[in-house]
Amino acid sequence: MVRLMHLGVFDANSGPCSTREGVERIGLLAEELGYESVWVGEHVLVPSPQVPPSPLAPRHPILDPLIGLTFVAAITRRVKLGTGIIILPQRNPTVLAKQVASLDVLSSGRFLLGLGVGYLEPEFRAVGVPLEDRGRRSTEYLEAMRQLWSADSPAYDGKYVSFSGIDAYPRPLDRSGPPVVIGGHSEAAHRRAVALGNGWYGWGLGLEQTEAAVTSLRRAGESVTRPAGLGTLEITVSPPRGHKLDAGVVAAYAELGVDRLVFLAPPDCDSLDEMAAFVGQHSPRELGL
């Protein structure tokens, strides 16, 4: 018997899902088939020509994650909406806090805010943000955003962001803000997830990699103070593209302590029909979950 596992589907704003028809079809299908969540990724820019470690060809279409999820929020009622991830240091934190609060309100609190620090130097250079200090910058940005969501008199004074004497409404439906899911595979990302996140997201991880990450997260929990208000760290993982997916695989991830699996379509999934077929074949109903 597989223990309770949340299932989500990724790529809802990319490739064949980067059109109005694509977002609508996959968003509605995921909700109809019982998926817990729909997830989208982000790269504002990618190198052209493609060079490692860029994951996308220069002309690969990918919608802005918040705009894509706002569209999904408008056509659905139950499915949760996750970013996996937004590249936090490339965003203005006060503007992002407003956008996140707006989406949280319009989705009736269904938003899961996945954040990461990024890794593509050409993307950072083009946006005008240095790559080197992205970890520290991300920590400040998230702390500042939470001030705007929850403080009676929002104020923050850091190296990268500073404000006082301002306010912004509407606030997220939960006064502490939407659940924050911290992405990243490094020990620093694991410590950041324990210290600042409601959850952690590992992208493209097989079982052995997942086991190592869970072990690292537990070590981080022994050395980093976790605020009581964040609750138990929820673990989300996307198995690699093309990875065999069935109830046995889901059970194996669950045994490692994973709370949510977010499926990635195979690399040769080039059409909307193929994407819809993949979503249907791996739904909670088809897997007996």
C-alpha cells in the first residue's frame, strides 16, 4: 500500500504548453484527473547559442511563470499552482511580493511559491544582477517579502533591499504568506530550505540522488535553527525526464520521505497531444493513488 503522496505535473508553461491552448488544456486536464498541483519553471533569458549548463535552446518558448499560473488559476478551482522555481535574485522583491500576493488572492490561496537562486551567468549578466552574491541576496529578498506580507508596519534594512514607511495590500490570504518551497541541490540550498522554507524542491533527481538529498536536509536540520512557524519541511521531488513512473516508483520515493512527486514529461514530448497523453497516463487515478 503506497502511503499518501501528492502528485503534480511540471512544464505547464513551456514547450507545447507555452500557448493559450496548451496552458488551458493541461491545466484543466490535471485538475480533472486528480493531480494535486500544476508546476511551472522560469528562465527569463537563456544563452544564444546554447552553452552548458543552459537547459534550453535559445528559441524554446517558456511563459512567465506568474502570468501562466494566473491563467491556470482563472480556469480551475482546486488544483494547486507551483513555481519550480522563480529565480529570486533576478526579481525586484517588492514588486514580486505584490505579484505573489495578487496571485495568492486570485487563486483563493492555492499558490505554492517555489524559489531558487539560479545558476546561468549569462542570464544574470543580462538582467543586471551579479551571480556571485545570489545566495545572500535571495535570503534578504525573501525576508523583505515576508515583511510586506505579514508585518503591521513593513520595514526592512539590508544590504540589497531597504524600505520603511510603506505598505501594500491586498495581503496573501494566509498572513504569513503562501508556502515557500526552496529549490536547489547544494548544501547551502538545503540549509536555506531548513531556515527559510516551508518545503524543499529537488529537480530531476533519481532515487539515489533523492536519498542523498534527504540525508543532507536532515543534517542541515541539526545545524540550522528552523522557526517553529514553518512547520515540518515538506519534500518535493521531480524524477528525471524519461524516468519510469508507476506506483512502485512512487512508493520508493515515499519510503525515502518524499511528500510530493512532480512529473517531468519525457524529452521527446514535443506536441500538446503527447503532453496530454503523458499527463493522462501518469495521473493519480491511473497509478491507483
